[in-house]
Amino acid sequence: MRASLVLICLAGPAMADPVVPAFAPRPLPDHVYAGGWEHFVGGGVAAFDCDGDALPELYAAGGSTPAALMRNVTEAPGATLAYAEDTPDTLALTSVTGAYPLDIDGDGLLDLAILRAGPDVLMRGTGDCGFAPFEGSGFDSGNHWTTAFTATWEAGQSLPTLAFGTYVDRTDPNGPFQACDATLLYRPEGDRYGPPQELRPGYCALSALFTDWQRTGRADLRMSNDRHYYVRGGEEQMWAMEATPRLYTQADGWESYHLWGMGIASRDINGDGYSDVYLTSMGDQKFQLFDPAEGGPAYRDASYDFGTTAHRPFTGGDGRPSTGWHAAFGDVNNDGRDDIFVAKGNVEQMPDAAMLDPNNLLLQDADGRFSEAAGAAGIATLERSRGAALADLNGDGFLDLAVVNRRAPMELYQNAGTDGHWLAVKLIGAAPNTQAVGAFVEVAAGDRILVQEVTVGGGHAGGSAVPLHFGLGPVETAKVRVIWPDGTEGAWQDVATNRTVEIAP
């Protein structure tokens, strides 16, 4: 499977200086992520289409206030973004820290995994943005402070494997420091879930991602952990999803990293066909290139080489270190090179960290380096941002932005677009894995091959279930193929650009 992938160079046919896209603010129903200590973290948003019109809705965590479902009422593809609150009673939950959309029961309708400071909830999509609790699934989360989530389909299973990353064990009388709770792994037992397996040690996870990092057909579990509470003895983690999960160690190629870990973003940036990672933190943000030559999960820090540290505010006058939360890769100017968005904001009143901490938009140029453009793009607000969705929300082929803020109103920005071409790919997987989670999509555009993995998880407390977006620059025709979760390689298909294509096995 891997031998057929062509190594690409970072530079493409686009100009060296990236075009800065203009983002225009759009109104949203008033919504704030609020609450005390348990809601210093979290504040995620899920972007997904729950009414079948191909325009994604937003479900935003509220903390101590009810979570809100915002219906996308944009008049037509490409029109001005518009949302209206339309929260069913089943989703108007308090203590919500985040949510991830996925099709749990394989019926083709997206469901929701809802994270809470309290019992987590799985909600079944019933159509037209209706939701009901799953009945008979056996899922029982217990009372935890949940701040991370990811899911995958393991071979032969009719339900997805779910991982919930928990934060501080609030019942530990010796806490909160060094009182990190376990990661809870739900592997299906036939058509039900049994009690979760506790993956220990847990180091206060704030992001989790199942990823097929070596492209062998098995997704392993990556955890990003907050050293503020594990203090010492902890680290970033990756669990090998064997019959009995085990932690990768230095003997496998895994290097020990200690971060104030907040979020994970994953994308092939250097063109070798394997996903690299961006990890948000307090202080500098970590960009790590995967090293396939090692044969194990080896990642090499390249933050300074690529200009991605984003370690201090670039505007606002506060020179203290930044605090990164949600991170997302995406080609915001459709020049064929992925860019990086980072949501920033002080935890609450941490004196060693910047209080005026603008979000970042790091644009990639033709030599692979990144430069700051959030101010010029119009998205450098100074609120305490947390979760975000970088997705095409109005169907015009350009990535828009929604940002959840702590103790400030949620924000929405519409991308005005550029001259770059694009392609969106929607996979129709075979049931039960109707989203084709674990698939890889390859797009050949000119002399480049762009690769994206279909995952559920990552970010900070929220994710998107939308077609995969590829910016293509000046390329007007492309080829696309899919390597499906079972390893089947689809044929290369010629496609025109500036459209969404649906692909089934």
C-alpha cells in the first residue's frame, strides 16, 4: 500500500508569499462557556450536518450554562453565514465540556458523544437535528471530569471503540495536584458496551486521538496531558491498541515529552504520506514531524525550523507566554498548503501567562515555513478562547471559523475566499463505519499528493464531521483515491475542482 505513494516536495506551483484571507465577523446567538474550576478547561464545539442540507450545524459546550445547538440557516451555498439557536431539550445539558460527532450505530445519521464534568452522554441522531439517549447500548460512564475524547472502529466490531480522557479526580482528598484520573476505554462486546477498561497511569488528558500513525490499518491511542496537575512523573502518551493495550516506550522509538498539553492536530505536512502533529501548550506550541525511518512512533520536534512556536502574543501588548488550546490544520487560502489555527487564552488568572492572548493563524509559505497572519485576517480577538471549528460552513469551498470563548460570547467568522481552487471529499463508508473512520484520502494535484486521514478526536474538547477539504492552488483538475479502513485501495478517479465529490467503496 505505501509503496505507491510518491514523495512530494514542500514547494508547489503557488506563489511563495501566501495570500492572507479576509475573515468577516458574522452574528451568532449569544452563547458563553462559563463556570468555575471545572470549566477552566473544555469549551469545545462540534461541527456537523444534522438536518441533511450539507450546511454544518454547531453544538457548543456551555459549562455551567446549557449547551446550545445552533442550526445553520444560511440561505444557500456561498451565501452569508447565518445561525439560529434550535436546541432540543435532550441537548440542553449543563456541565458540558465538549462534544464530538460520529455515527455510533451505523444508521447513517450522526450521533454525539457529549463530554461533561459529570456523567458523559451518548446521544443518538434521529434526523432533522433531533437527538435521543441511546437505549440498550450498555454505555455507562460514571461520574468523571471528562476533557478528551476519540473513537475508532477496530476490525470486526459493530460498534466503535471509544476513549474518554479524564482530568483531575475530584474525589481524591490529596488532590488536585498529582491526582490525575484514568483514561476510560470502551471496547464493544458484540452489540453492547461493557464496563470501561481503565488505562493507567492517567496524566490529566486534555486531548486524545486514535490515529493509524504507521498506516498499517490499526489506530493507536495518543494522549496529550497537562503537566500542571501531573506535576512530575508524567508525559505525553501513546497506547498500542493490542489485545491488551500497552504504552509505547523509548524502546519502541517513543520519546518522552512533558507539556502543558491542551490539544492535538494531525496532518501530513512534509509530504511523505504520514501524519505529523501539532501540540498546543502553555508557552511554545510543538510541531513534530513523524520519522518513518525509525520504524516506531518517533516524532522529531521541528517547531523552530518551521516557525510554529507561537509562544508569545503577537499583538495586545502582553509579553508573557501564550496558552494554546484548540489547534486545527486547514488550507484557509486554498493555495495547496495547509495552515494552522490555534485558539488562545489564559486559563483564568494565571499570573505567569498572558492575559491578552490573541488567537493565531499561521500561514504556510512555499518553503514550508509558517508566519503569523491572524491580525491581518481579522480573527485576532483577545478573549479567553477554548474550542473552535475550522470548517467550510456555507459550502463555498473556503474554511470558515467558529470559536468558543470562556466568559465571553462565541464568535463566528466567514472566509471571504481567494483565487485558489479546492476539492471537498465526502466518504460514504460501509455500515457500521459509515464515516469511513480510519480511511486515508489521497489527492494528486499537479506534482503533489495531498493526504488526509479520517479521524474522530483531537483538537480541544470538540471536533468536526464534515467533508475533507483540500486546497489546490491554481490546479484545475485533480485525481483522488481512497485507501479504505480495511486496507482496500480504491482506483484513482479524475475529478474537476471547486466541488464536493462523494466516494463509496
